[in-house]
Amino acid sequence: MFESRKQQLITGRAFVARQLRFSLYSAVLVLISLGLGMVGYMSTEGMSAIDALLNASMILTGMGPVTPMTNDVSKLFASFYALYSGIAFLTIIALFIAPVAHRFMHKHHLDE
């Protein structure tokens, strides 16, 4: 997926293409995660789509829920969604930053 340390640094154009591809992967994971949260909040708490989106967005980014949960099923869903979201958010950020971090390390390794 990435060039090895013995290979030359890829061109700027190839790097931009790689970054766009990884940005797309990150966006897809964000949309899947938001969709999962929305479906869960709509089905367990009976929220409207916009309220479910708000709550899912706030949980996914680590801000916390907006609407209090009123039943045990929705509280369980919110708990597990929050656990999932913590891992998902860090994974999405790592995926987004990976090409830049790799290029930075590769460039500095080539200078040695």
C-alpha cells in the first residue's frame, strides 16, 4: 500500500491521489458510523432522523449525548455505541493522517 523505505518518495501528484483515497475511506467510515448511530437511536428511543443524527454525531466525536435516554434498551444502545465510537473515531483519524505521517517519516528517512 505504501512504498518501502528502499523505494523513492512518490510524486506530489501520486501523494495527493493517495490522500484523497484515504480521505474517502475515512468519510465512508464516518457515514457508516453515523448511520449505525442514527438507526439505533431511531429504533430504541424513537427519535426523529435529525435528533438521531445530532446524538450520533455528538457521541461519535466524543462530545456526549444531547437527549437523555428514557428506557433501558436505549441506554444500553447508547453505552455500546459510545464504546464503539471511541474506537471508531481514533481509527478514522489514524486512517486520515496515515499518508501524511508515512510521507513525513519516509522523507526524513531518505535524508539519512
